[in-house]
Amino acid sequence: MNPETATRPKIPRLVGGAPCLDFVNTVGYRGREDGGEERLPDYAALVDWAALVGILDAPAAAAARGAAETDPARAAAVAAEARELREAIARLFQGRPRADDLALVNRLLAEAPRARLERRGAGFGWSAADDTLRAPLWPILWNAADLMTGAERDRVRCCADPECRWMFLDTARNRPRLWCSMEDCGNRAKARRHYLRAKRRG
């Protein structure tokens, strides 16, 4: 994946069931040999995604975009850092971490402690260090850490489509969920099975 040459990406569907897993899914067809389709090629795409999933509200997203205009070089560095964090989270959940993946997550957690609770509409949310450009990263980190250490850790799955490999939180009761989306990967699998059965009969 080459973020510098990527065209403007489409915003991926939200099927992960947790913000950190939807963040992992900002690579389309992660299982392909070419590394998949990068959907966070720049800082603007990161802010668009964070606003979509509700990590940033409208004022925070506007502040992040303004900070990026003021310091585009640092904004590009934060986007690169976000992609590095995304891949570390993916490998940690898949049980195939690199030696420095946990160190990266812990370093960023140390730089963004949950400093205080704030009102968020009718509810509450955590706030962290005053770093406008990196604001999209902190809720992802906290969510990933909570999921890794919580009871739902064993419910994190990868899509059964070997090219997709999107991740999701499986909350199904009766049988394990196989696909990130029945409408997409599930239907493609059904079509492949139908084609193979027809081919064998013919």
C-alpha cells in the first residue's frame, strides 16, 4: 500500500462492532498479496473516518482539520503514525504481533492517559492530552486496550474470506459468525459454492 499515490478512498462500512476493529478495517481486502486497498492515505481521510464513527464530534473534527492546515507536515506524520498503530492493533488481535507492536501501543497510551471525564451530550467520555492533531488516535487506543484486556477478547474474529480478513466482534449466540458482512463476503461465498456445485454437476 502506498499512501502517497492512493486516490481518495471511500469510507469503509462499519461492521467491526468496536471502534478499534473498524479502524483495523480501514484497509480493504487486507488478505490480498498486494496488501489491500489503503483507505487512510492522508490526515484528511483519518479525520473523515473518525467523524463517521463518532470518535470526533463536529467541533473536534473542525479543529483537527484546522490544525492540519496550520502544520501539514505534522499532520502527515500523525497519519503515518495512525497507519502504524492500525497494523500493530491488527497483529495483536490476530495473535501474530511483531516484537515492537505492544511497545508502540504502550508508548502511545502513556502519551494519552485518560485524564478526566467530560460530558458528551447526554453521556460521558474520556479526554486526554491537549494534542488536537492526534485526537483521533486516543479513543482508538483506549478501546483497543479495553477490548484486549476484557471478557470480549475471545469474541474478536477475522472474516472467513481469505482476501477480506476484516475483523469484527462476534456477538452471535447460536453459532460463530463467519463473515464480516453477509451482504458482501457471505454472499460471495454462497455464489462461489453455487458455481462449484454447478460445475461439478455439469
